[in-house]
Amino acid sequence: MKAENGFLPYDIFVFSGSNNGTFFAQEVKKQLGGNIYQIPLVTTKQNVYEGKRMLVIYPTYAYGIPRIVKHFLKHNTFNYEYRAIITSYGTRTGGSLLEAKKYCFDYYHSYQSIENFIPLFGNVKDLNAKYETELASINHLINELRDMKLRPIKGFHFLKPVSLIFYYGRPLVTKLIRNTKDCTKCGLCLKECPTKAIFFKQGKIKISSRYCELCNRCLNVCQFHGLKFLKHNKRAKTYLHR
Ligand SMILES: Cc1cc2nc3c(=O)[nH]c(=O)nc-3n(C[C@H](O)[C@H](O)[C@H](O)COP(=O)(O)O)c2cc1C
Ligand code: SF4
Ligand code: SF4
């Protein structure tokens, strides 16, 4: 069935920690029509998804695909006539698209988002200019999706060892996110965590290393310095796409 604007709508599956991917998904929905599904909320195994056009959007994590997205792609079946995949990145995609080659998409592309979300990377400068550049890339990609362009991917993922270290080391690193005495127990981080990895235990915030993807969103949304990552006990001065 065609959307009001005459285009075939997309089923848009997104995982997004700092909202760059969510922003992209919303633009696709606005311009081409479709439904947005948050991957963490639909990621049960062995579902069969069917339709005309699908798009998967995810961030580059350690030059690879976030764990939750890998699982989503691996354990579900996607019967669509056209399947596209887009990754956003801060500085370098590495193999975050190449890793998806085995799932046989029709279109692979990436774009540079406004800023890297990791606190260690520092502040965002020249936001307006970056926003304009990002929007131009997004619109270009949406035009290609509108026309159902084919764009295969080739090459070798030479940064795969880094992705694997992150993939297997992630549960250990999540333990470095700690609750501080400044936590007011307001519960905002629980609500905002995209993978629902945060819970209260004996009056303290705990993070499930099984479900935490290290997206850093909790550190950014907390207004009270209630969480810290290593020595970063101030609110992380990074960008959260609004
Ligand atoms: C844990 C983590 C690892 C990341 N690794 C990379 C990377 O290897 N290369 C890169 O360019 N950006 C990296 N980034 C930045 C994100 O890919 C980038 O900010 C992306 O646009 C975030 O998308 P989102 O806002 O939809 O979550 C990383 C971010 C996080 C939180
Ligand atoms: S860590 Fe921050 S956001 Fe989470 S409950 Fe405590 S004060 Fe609220
Ligand atoms: S616990 Fe924090 S870092 Fe981990 S997935 Fe949730 S919001 Fe992201």
C-alpha cells in the first residue's frame, strides 16, 4: 500500500543511543512514509518481518555493528523486496557496513553524524555548520532510498579485531559506569536507556552488563551527576540529537 505522498512506505528498524539514528528515521518517515521500530523493543528471536521496503539504521561502535543490532539481523528473517542499511559514525566507519555484508542488503551507506558520543572525544564545536552538513547527507541518502538505488558493498574489514575486542569486552567496560552519591533516584536514566539495562537494586542504580550497549545515553541525560564513567563524574559534554 502506498503512503499519502505516493511512495512505498518503509519499515524502519533503528537502534540509537544519542538520537542521531532516530533523527534519521524520523526524516525517512516524514519524507517517504513508514513505521519506525526501535530494535531493542522488537528484538525477539525468530520473527519473520515482511513487506516491500525495509531500512535498518544503527551507529558504528568500535568500527563494527552494535551487539544488539547484530543479534537482530542474525536471528530474524526479513522478507522484503528492497532492503537497505545505513550506519552513522563520528570519525570512521571501519567495517560497520562490511560486517553486514553476509545479510545481503540491496543498499549499504553511511553518513557522518554531528558528533561522536563518547565523552572522551570532547565537545561539539560549530554545531550549526555540522547540522547543515549532516542534513545534506541525510537528504541525499533519503533521495537514494526513495529511488530504491542499489549500492553493494565490497572490501575487507581490516579493523575487525577492534570490533571483536569491543564485542567481547563490553560487559566488563559497562561495570565502569557507576552510581554516585549525587543520584537523586529520579529514574530518568531508567526511562531513557534504549535497551532497558538500568534498574534499581537496594536503592542504587545498577546496570545490566548483559543488556548495556555502552551507548552513554544515561550519562548524558542525568542532570545531577548521578552516574560516572571512570573519572567523568560531570555531566558528559557530548551531543544528544534533539
Ligand atoms: C561505544 C561507542 C563506540 C563508538 N565507536 C565509533 C567508531 O568506532 N567509529 C566512529 O566513527 N564512531 C564511533 N562512535 C560514535 C557513533 O557511531 C556516532 O556518534 C553515531 O552517530 C551515534 O549514533 P546514535 O546517535 O544513533 O546512537 C561510537 C560511539 C559509541 C557510544
Ligand atoms: S543517575 Fe541521574 S538520571 Fe539516573 S536516577 Fe540518578 S539522578 Fe536520576
Ligand atoms: S545503561 Fe546507559 S550506556 Fe548502557 S545502554 Fe543504557 S543508557 Fe546506554
